[in-house]
Amino acid sequence: MSGEIEDKPQPLIEHLMELRTRLIWSIGAFFVAFIVCFIFAKHLFNVLVYPYKWAVVWAKLDVSKAQLIYTAPQEFFFTQVKVAMFGGLVIAFPIIAAQIYKFVAPGLYKNERAAFLPFLIASPILFLMGASLVYFFFTPMVMWFFLTMQQAPGEGDVAISLLPKVSEYLSLIMTLVFSFGLVFQLPVITTLLARVGLLSSDWLAEKRKFAIVLAFIVAAVLTPPDPMSQIGLALPTILLYEISIYAARLVERQRAREAVEEAEGTTDVAKTDNV
């Protein structure tokens, strides 16, 4: 039968051995990627600094005078460690996701595997879309907002300049990347829940007003305390919620077609048996 699991049942010890193998591959991939990223940590951090340079240009300031500082001897070292961990996780994620799928797949039916695999591909793509939005638009916009608050020296006024710390800048951009990356998973999560029957498009549409309020609350928690980044995260979240409703409707239509086809197949088998 097409719905039966192909793999034979295995004892618990074999499942634990399989889990150990998948963990070794995942940790090994992350460790190798971490070492490579740590070697090039300064170059990677310079890449992350580009949004700050763009913000300096937007603020019509001298790019040659833009700088980041660190105030503790060990601060930049640990910043490079965080950069290496961040880059290592991004690079090793496809391998880690593949190991998770290989561990889970033997316990799934054929139709469940076919349904799960597209989401496994869509998830990193959506995460990269959110990260790209942060890198090319929202981080420069947030930094531009902060740079415009500087005060030039004048009569009776002292100069107030922004000198970002390397650790705080990295924390800002990583927070934004993870926040937007997780929010962009909303269509994947809702579609999976709709496919297993835990959510419906009608229910999502009814809760739209609560979702809008929740989007602004989550944006206020996940982003820095400035209105630009909070609104910048809330609006895409609301748009993704609408996309989730549409995706849930598509899944419901597909489930209805599959139910009709299965019913027709059962009827045809019954007629054959009667003959």
C-alpha cells in the first residue's frame, strides 16, 4: 500500500545510534564552518559594517570618518567569536536541516515526506529573504535614524557624535536578522498547521485584528526601542499574515481534492470487488 511506511520498525537502541550519528554530523558541520568563519571573522565583520556605511552616506556625513570602537581589550575578540558562530550556523544550516530530515523521514508516510520536503526548502529561502531585507534596507535605515540625532558643535553647544561599539552594532544587526528571519517563517508554519488540520483560513481571517495588534507587540519586543525598526518589522509581519491566509486556503483546496480522489478510488475498488 502507498500509505504504509517503507522502513521496518527498529529497536530503541538503533534509533539512539541513528540520532547520535545525525548529531555528530550536525555538530561537525557547525564546528568546521565556525573555524573557517573565525579565520575570516574580520572580513565578515567588515561585510556586516556596509549597512552602517550606507547609513552614513544617507545622512550626508563623511564616510572616511565613520568608525566603530571597542572599550574593553577582549571586546573585539568575543565579537569575532560571535560573528564566527553566526556565520557557522548560517553555513551549516543546510547540512543540519538535511540531518534532521534524514532522521525524521523514516517515520513518515510517503505523502507526508512529499509534503514536508517543500517546506524544508522554503524555510531557508524565506529566512534569507528576511535577512536580506534587514541587511539592504532596515539596518541602514535604523542607523541613519540614529545618525541624524547627532549634534554639530555651535555657539554654546558641544558636539554630540555617534561612536557605535563593535559588540553593540553586531548585537543590533543579529537581532534584526533573527527577528525578520523568524517572522518570515510565518507562511511555512501556518501552512504546515493548516495541512494537518490544526488551523483554517477562516479562523486566521477572523483573528486578523488580533494578529495586527500582536505583530506590533512582538515587533516592540524583538527590535531595538525605536519606532522605525518596530514599524519596519510589524508591517512585513502583517503582510506575511495575509499571505499565510492565502496559503492556508490553497492547502485546504488541495486537501479537498485529495479527499475527493481518495473517495473516488475507494468507490472504484468497491465496484471491482463486487464484480
